[in-house]
Amino acid sequence: MTPGARLQAAIDILDTILTGKPAEQALTNWGRGNRFAGSKDRAAIRDHVFDCLRCKRSFAHLGGRADGRGLVLGLLRDAGTDPAALFTGQGYAPAPLTEADAPNPAPMPRGVALDCPDWLLPAITHSLGPQTDDVLRAMRHRAPVFLRVNLARATRADAVALLAQDNIATRPCALAETALEVTENARRLRQSRAFTEGVVELQDAASQAVIAALPDLAGARVLDYCAGGGGKALAMAARGADVTAHDADATRMQDIPERAARAGAAITLQTQPNGLFDLVLTDVPCSGSGTWRRAPQAKWALTPERLTQLAGIQRSILRQAWDHVRPGGRLLYATCSLLDAENSQIVAGFTADTANATLGAIQRLTPLDGGDGFFSAIILKES
Ligand SMILES: C[S@@+](CC[C@H](N)C(=O)[O-])C[C@H]1O[C@@H](n2cnc3c(N)ncnc32)[C@H](O)[C@@H]1O
């Protein structure tokens, strides 16, 4: 496909997404209907689509319109590329420019320039203070791909060498001693020896940092109360913890046995949590505001009502999970959110209302640290 044809494909897919379709579904449907497109074409189109979704407000301003065509015009103008050279109408390229394609001549308001919904800007500013604009600017760009080295299988240096045999280039990331950033050929990862033999797993560096900060995991009885696909359960098992995974939706845990087998780890699954544990992790459902580089549609879909609903879910999970912490044990509350309403306010409310709970160490990470935005807080249970 020519560069122009790839842009037209992105325009068509964006127009579908703007009707409310999930991005992944729209991309898959397009791929099925256009089987002539090679893997490089599909990757380039996907990048265009996600770049536009991340920067929807500012690109619509630069493109002079909020549809797929406007967003792609904004993408090009933002990168300093003259769209006229690509919007030629030749072959499958987008139709030539008209007056309707001129940029919006007004100055960009702050929320538009930062690609943040207006209603959210005060809450984010309250949470991030002087870092707000830099964090929001960082969220306008693609997130790096990170791997977690399974130290039970190999050292980080050995993992780098094994990945290099499959032409996957990586570099160490300072957020955790297990973390590698993929710098070339990330798309080959799932076929690589390092992945199939359980030497590396895909996991964001901030998630790794949260587990890396936990002392004394070796031999500890741990309950991962919201285990999902088991990313953090596996990271704790690799540190020598005796991990039990639970999730209200058991189907979310279906890949854990296969992932654990690949990693050489033993993880017990419980559909009904049972017993007392040294450590309970609640990696609760949240706005995902720390991951909006990778899931940009969620940024535009979040509403104040949903945020209130999430806070109710977070408080309720914390109360349920607390019953499984042994006296003298710890709970680790975690979200991939940047918002105080889901983070410090939830743990402060819980410790204020719970006689035997004391707030311990808190860790806050933003995309400026390299990985996703992440919040974690230890809550200690008196003996
Ligand atoms: C952020 S995800 C967990 C991601 C996972 N810890 C990981 O590292 O891959 C949150 C999970 O909480 C689960 N969940 C939602 N409500 C719950 C509840 N009341 N009790 C336990 N799990 C719940 C969801 O099904 C979802 O899998």
C-alpha cells in the first residue's frame, strides 16, 4: 500500500471508531475485509489510528474537522508534514484538499492542546500539581513496550542476549531490575524463544516497579484478589511468593495456568477467596488514566458518573479483601490511575474508617517515569 492509501484506510477506520466501535474491533474488521494489506501496512495503519485517538482534540483543531479525515490531517500537520503531498486523490490516496480542510484558525485552548477532556482537567491538575502539563503532553505519545524478565529462569543480561538472537533489541529500564524496554522488533516477541520459554513476559515497567518495591516476598502467602490475567501474580511468584489468584470474573483468569506453566511458577486459583494471607493485593478496576497512551479511547469515554461508580467499587473491594489479611499482615492497594479520587482519597477514607488499619508506604508513578501511571499504597493490619 502507498503511504496515501494507508492514510485513507486510517480515515475509514477512524470514522467507524467515531460511531462508537472499539478501536481493536474496527481494526480487526478492516483487516478481514482487506486481506491484501500486509503486516507492515496493518502496523502502520494501526499506528496512525492510535496516534489520532490519543490526540483527538488537538488533531481535530489542526485538521479543522472532527471526523477521520480531519484527525489524519491534524496528524500530518502536527508532525510538520504538508498534507497536500499525500492527499492527492491518486490511486487509493485521500481526495485533494478543499477549503473545508483548513485548520481551525483560533488559538488552541489548554484542554485541546493537552488532549484532555475539559471536565477532567481540574481533577488531573489537583492530582498532579505542577507536573500536570508535562504528564498530559507525554500521554499524547506512544507508550514503550516493556518486558519483565523472569529472574527464576534467567538474568536480565541473559534475557537481552536471548532476545537478540531473534533480532529483538532491548535496553534495561531503571524502574525495576526485571524491566527491559523493547527498542526494535516488538512485534516478533510472541514467536521468540525468550517468550515461548518463559524467560520474559509482557508487563509494563510501572507494574513491575510496584511489585519490586515489596520487601520479603519469598515464602510469603499472597492473595492476588483482582488477579485478571495474572500479570502481577506471576511477578510475585517469580519473587518466591506462594500466590493464590482470585477474580470476581473467573474467566479473566483463564490464561493464568498456561502463563504460569511457561514461567515455571505454581499459582493456585480460587473462585471463592478463602483463608488469611500475609499480603493481599487489590489491583482494583479503575479509570485506567495512567494507561491512556495504550488505551486512548478510555480517555474520551470516562465520565464523572463512571468515576463515582468506580470509587464505590474500589471501596467495596478494599473492605472485602481486608478480611483476608492476617493480623500483622499487609494489603497493597493499587490502581493504574493518576487521579486522587481513585488513589489517595480511597486509602485515606479506608484507614480513617478502619480501626486496625494504618497507612504505610505510598508509590506514585507517572508516564514521566517511563512506564504507565500507577499508584500503590501499603495498608498495615495491627496484630
Ligand atoms: C486492573 S484489573 C487486574 C489486572 C491484573 N492484576 C494484572 O496485573 O494483570 C482488575 C480486575 O478486577 C476484577 N474485579 C472487578 N470487581 C471485582 C471484585 N469485586 N472482586 C474481585 N475482583 C474484581 C476484574 O474482573 C479485573 O480482572
